[in-house]
Amino acid sequence: MTQRTPLMAGNWKMNLDHHQATHTLQKLAWTLKDAKHDYSAVEVAVFPPFTDLRSVQTLVDADKLQITYGAQDLSAHESGAYTGEISPAFLAKLGVTYALVGHSERREYHAESDALINKKVHSALKAGLVPILCVGEDLDTRRAAAHVQHTLLQLEAALADVTAEQVRTLVIAYEPVWAIGTGETATPEDAQEMSEAIRVRVGELYDAETAAAVRVLYGGSVKSSNVASIMAKPDVDGALVGGASLDPEEFAKIARFQ
Ligand code: PEP
């Protein structure tokens, strides 16, 4: 059976300037080195604002931190006349491992379509970045009991022309929009239902090996107090954490999911 390393991803959103980011990352690194707990079986990643990435890279490299980092978004284009956009190749040069793609705040506030998200998945993969593809339904869709169908359609659209080999490396984050930043958490059963549905659909679109390899995260008001029950579910391989990742001690507690 494929071993999927749990991934705890902290999305800092538009918080922490580069001084604050350095300080927060240092505190997180000290906390993760605490000999009382073993973090060796989990991957911890942070997603700072673009303007912090160079400082994060310097700190991670200088102190050889066991923390990976990613971008919160990226351009669908490689280079050229796209004012204000950030090239995936530039991110790769900064040692970035991951890129969030299709976060619900991008879909909602920047009108990102499934077609654009698919282009961004391809541009990330082309630059050697691992996309963390965010999918999930809003409250009306859940109330209409159309959440699984809605989320799987987002998934299929985002994966158009992506190969099985590529899908095996990528990460999918199920984030019900109604649970992001609201304090409302989906139940562990909700998280499992969708994570399993995503894995089954990846198996149908590709093959069993690909379905077993892809990591599926849950995101939406994850805290140290609720992470254990969510992580106990067999198809949940980690968490995408917003607000709670800004506190290094709380995020470290989440990373050991107890
Ligand atoms: C997120 O931004 O992806 C997120 C899940 O935020 P929060 O944990 O604050 O709900």
C-alpha cells in the first residue's frame, strides 16, 4: 500500500510582512525541534505572501529547516506582459515547493474560473512546482446536497489534460467554503466523505495506483482541538490551515495532530 506522508500546510494569507514572517518561522522551527515531540513523520509547509518568500528561503537555507514553503497563487503564464503576476519559474528559483491553486478566496474575489485554474495547474507542473488544488462547495450547494457533485466537477475541470504521473505528485485540498475562516468545521465524517469521493474519482479518471498516491487535505477552521478526529479518517492526509497557522505553537500542535 502507498504510504502518504501527512502534510500540514499553513496558509498565512495576506498576513505577516517579511520581518514578521521571519520571526514566526523561527518560532515555528524552534517549536518543531522540541525534543518532547516527534515530527519526523509529518511534512510541515508554510504559505507566506509573495513578498516574504525571499526572506523565508534565506532562513530555511541558512538554518537547514525541515520546513517546506509554497506560494498562495501563481500566474498561468511563464513570463511577459502580465503586470502584477508572478511567474511559476520565479517561484521555483526561490526554492518554492508548492503553489496553492484555486483557493476559494481566489475563486470568489478574483473570479478565477475552472479553466484558469486548470491552466495554473499546468503552469505549476511545468515549472516543477507541486500544485495544491483547492476544491469545495459553498453553503447553498451543501444545503442542496449537491456538494459531492459540485466538488468533483471542480476536480475534473482542474485536472483536464493532467497525466496520471503528474496527478500522483499533486495534492488536493477539500475546503468547504462555509468552513473557511468562519469557525465552522466540517465534521470528520464530512471530511472523509469528500476525501474518499475525490480519491474514488481520481481512480476512475486515472487508475488505482494514482488514487492511492494522491494526497487529500482537509481545510476549514482546523485547530489543535479538532485536528485529531479529522486526521483519524483514512482518506484525509493532512490539513490546509489558515488562521491557526499564524500562531507557531498552535500550528505545531496541529502538526502533531493530538
Ligand atoms: C484556508 O485559508 O485555506 C483556511 C482553511 O482557513 P481557516 O483555517 O482560517 O478556515
